[in-house]
Amino acid sequence: YILINTNEGRVKDRNMKARPNVAFVIQDPNDPYRDIQIRGEVAEYTTKGADEHINQLSVKYDGKPWTYRDGQRRIIYKIKPIHVDAH
């Protein structure tokens, strides 16, 4: 499974709730001609633990804790990969 963390109410959130089939590409930062394409479906989503999850990601990638903004409510989508293609 792949976890996607976003804010409730954003376009990404609304789209995944309306259409649970998703696709995305992850680019190799060292080689612009190399990527992985993933198609899958939303298996489930929850707000439980989403703030802690985004904080862990922020510390890992930015080196600092996540900053809460008024009105934000984080949500985690659990994506089940169906098809993966690497280039």
C-alpha cells in the first residue's frame, strides 16, 4: 500500500473520494528520464493518525516539525497499487 496525506476539502481529497481509481508518477530526482508510474485504487481513508503521519514526513523531508494551520484537517488515503510500470 501507498499512503497519501492531504488536507480534507482540497481538490485531491474530493477527487479521490468521488473517483477511487488513481494514477501517479514518481520521478527519479537524479535522472529525468527515469520514473515509476503507478495505477491503483483507494482501499480506505481516515483522519485517525493523519496529523502524526504528516509530522513524521515533515521531519524526515524538511528536518522540522509540521506547522498546523487553522482549519486544516489532515486525511490519509491508503492506495492499493494495481499496475506498476518503471521506465
